[in-house]
Amino acid sequence: MGISIVEAIPLRIKRDEAYLGGIPQAADPAAYFTRPPYRALYSAYFETAFVKITTDDGIIGWGEALSPVAPEVVCTIIEQLLAPVLMGRDPLDGNVLWNVMYDLMRERGYYGGFMLDAISACDTALWDLRGKLLNQPVYKLLGGAFRERIPCYVSGLPRPTAEERVSLALEFVEDGFSAFKLAAGHGLRADAASVKALRDALGEETALLLDAHWVYALDEAVQLGHALTDQGVGFFEAPINPEDIESHARLAAAVAVPIAHGETERTRYQFRPWLMQKAADILQPDVGRAGISETIKIAAMAEAFNVRMAPHLSVGLGICISASIHVAAAIPNLYMLEYQPPVFAIANMLLESPLICEAGYYEIPSGAGLGVELDEGRLLDLQA
Ligand code: MG
């Protein structure tokens, strides 16, 4: 039994509300844009890259690379570089195949970025395939579930004023959610005030988290870190530019609030210095960038440093979300998994049967493999 077809499928779906809030009205809807103070490119669409790996027996495994923009890049890497070496190989040899893929461009310096996103999508598809071949859910193949359901936090609260953010959070509280992350980075005073408004409204028992989107310098991050400590914030994410491990280490030493980092990194090699230098208290790899195999290895390495895991989950759709849930089930050092309600709703539109996230917890899909099936007809219908 071997791999006989590898297909990469870029997807672009129309949406009303962009990730993190409003879409600029004047912009060409097909063009990407930035949203100051954030410097990253965003899309007015939901974009992602799926990979479908089929064996010569007709068994199918699905993978997904987090591709907020330009999913065609990942798809080209899969089709031109990865598919040829996967063809004919035994899908049960997942660890070997990860290394084969990783080595293809390693000596040319492609051991991060889009290359790893593409490898990760294939890695996840191979896990789904193995689960289906062995008739077991992926978390069982990973060694079993440490928990019956996965605790999560509501990410974003994309509303312009503190009042509106509080009222949105209160709607989730009514539905049983008790952890929230603010997309911040709007200046020290504004960020501290946003957190205080939520803390005052939601009380001491609610977990509050803050993502600064890499906008601060070290001295600013230290000041804000102290304010967040006073508000009992659960973690302070992406305070400083991600290349600057040394400043994160100094920040982590200076403030009590846990420092969270990781959506920019993809491999155990990239996370290693963060642990060695004690630059992060919580690691946040995204399974859509690190894949299942590597995220499990990163979690094991973090465990040896007493560091917890809060896997990042942003605009990845159903395959990426399910893969993240299986990983979150199978690692001992989980803090919480991210939950993006608007993305989750879109993800479920593409699945034959929906994923469930209720009252602060994801349910773990129990079917073979990832336990979710993409509705390929829907996928074609929704393609913008
Ligand atoms: Mg983030």
C-alpha cells in the first residue's frame, strides 16, 4: 500500500468581517491590506491551503497549512517539491517522511516559513491517513488523551470600544466561556485600560490574556507587563519583535505575567533557544505551521523545561482545528487552546459533520484519523 495521489487545494472564501475586525471599504476586495498598528498583511477573504493525500487503496487523508494570505505559495511547494517524494511511499512511515521532506531544501536554508507550512500540511494529512488505515483517532496514535475535552479561550473580542468588548465578552460568559484574549498593541495606557475594563466587568475568576502583536520595545513591554501582572493576566503574548529572543528573556525575568510566544516558529530547532534562554513561559506553535509531528516534539521539549503549551489557532479551518484538538488532547502540558468563533463557524460550513465547542471546551472528535471530513462539494461552491 502506497501513496498514489497528492493534491494541493488553495481556498479563498468571501466573508463579511475580516479577522480582527472591519475590512477597509475602499480597498480592492482582492488586494491584501495592513491594519495599523499591526504590520502584517491581511486578506478580506478566508484563505487556506488544503492537501489531500490518497493511497492506491483509495483511502484519503486531509491536511491543512495555515495560509492567511497567498495559499498558492504553499500549494506550489506541495505540488512541485513534496508530492514527487511522497508518491509510492508507505503513509505509516510518517516520522521518516517528515525528515525526508525537511531535508529536501534544508541545506538551501528553507527550514522555516512557507516550506515548513507545506511540510506541516502533508504531515497532518499523513496522520489523518494513518488513523483511517488503523481505524483509530489521531490522539490515540499519539499515545492517548490527557483530558476528555479541551479547555479554550475566546480570542480577539473584535469590537472598537471597551464597552462593546465587555458586552461581547458577557455574551460568551452567558454561554459558559470564562477565558478571553484581547488583540491589543494600541499603546501602553490603552492596553492596560482595555484589560482593566474587562477585569472590572468580568471579575477575578475570568482568565484574561493579551496579545500585543509585536508592537512594543523592551522598556514598554516591561511597563505593560507590570500592569498586566496587577490585573492577574494569564499570559502576555507577542510583546516584542519575534527575532529578539534576548529581549523576551529580559522581559520574562523582569515581570511576573507569563510571556507567551510561538506562532512565528515552526520547528523544535526554532523553539530550542526560547527554552534555553528562558524567553517564554508558554509556547504557542500553530499546528497549521508546525504540523502534528513537530508540535508534539515541541511540547515534549517544553515539558522538560516546565513550560506550558497554548497552541495558536487563528484562521485555519476544520482540518487545522481538528488537528489542533488532537494535539491538545495528547500533550500533558496544555494550558488552553485558542478559539475563534467566526472562523469556527466558517470551518464547520465545510465539514460533513461539525466540530463542537461549547461552554469553554472543544469536544475531541472520536472518529478515525482527525475525525472530520471536508465536504468537497461545499468547498467548490464557496470558492470565491
Ligand atoms: Mg497572536
